[in-house]
Amino acid sequence: MELIPMIIIFICLCTDNMVTANMSAMKMDLKTKSIFSIKAGLYFSGFNALMFTIGYILSIIFFRGYFVNASNWIAFAFLLLLGIKYMLETVEKSPSFKEEEANDTKKMLKVSLLSAAQFLFIGYPLELQGKSWFPQVIFLLVITFLMTILGFHLGSKTSRTIRSKKVEFVAGLILAVMAIRMIIL
């Protein structure tokens, strides 16, 4: 997998963080939103990178010898399932934070961990395809942080529509197309 498709996949997967940020921003005043956006961006970035790293390491330790010949099919399956998951998530309620929950570390850890779990399934096939860990994890950290900040700035208390739900659906479609691309190319 080349660099540009990897960045596109990371952007699509980080829309989950953007939706959570957008929904939270609709419930917060400007001062709380500004401080909380940085905190959420750091939590989401850290947990996404952690899960990506765990998936990468698990692949090195347990699976490299067994599934290296099927790495494109594994990546196809994971990306297709994540794409379908994203398209289905557009009709359900995403997790968000209220103003009084801005300092709730327990909830922040839970939401960060749940939204980062999908990156476990991205680190695994990347390692099987022989990609190095370092540049990808830096791109992931930066993209997650920027997408979270973008989500906070798109949402406000006066917003009537949730723009990021449409973006999440498009991200799901793109992930499905990227999955098919993995098999064709």
C-alpha cells in the first residue's frame, strides 16, 4: 500500500473522531470547547496510535509467518468491514460530551479506546504488507489531531445539522472502494 492510499484510509477512519468532536461541540460553550478540543485531540491521537502499534506488534509476533501471502485479502476484508460499519453508523447516535463532562477522564478514556479499536485492524495488515511503522504512525497522529480539531470547529451550539454524519457516510464508501482497490491492484 502506497503513502497516498494510506493517508486517505487514515482520514476516513479519523472521521469517527471528527463526529464525536462535532457532536460534543454542539453542547459546549466557546471557552470549554477550545480547551476540550485540544484535550480530545491528544487523547484520540494517542489511543489511535497505541491501537495501531498494538496491531502492528501482534502481526509481527503471531501472524507474519502464516498470513503474509494473504495480506491483500486480509486488508480487503478489514477495510470493507470498516467501510460498512461507517455507513451503518450514520443512522445511530455517536458518543459525545456535554459541557459538564469536559473533565470526566473516565469517559474520555472509554470513548477514546472504543473509537481507536478499529486501528488495531489497520496496523495488522500494514505490517503483513511489509510497511514500516514509523512514518505511518506520525501521519496517524497528525491526521487524528487535525480531524478532531476540525470536528470541534464545525460544531457549535447554534448548529442545527450534523455535517459530520454525511462525511462519515462518504468515508465508509471510500473505505469500501479502497478495499476493492486492494484486490484489483
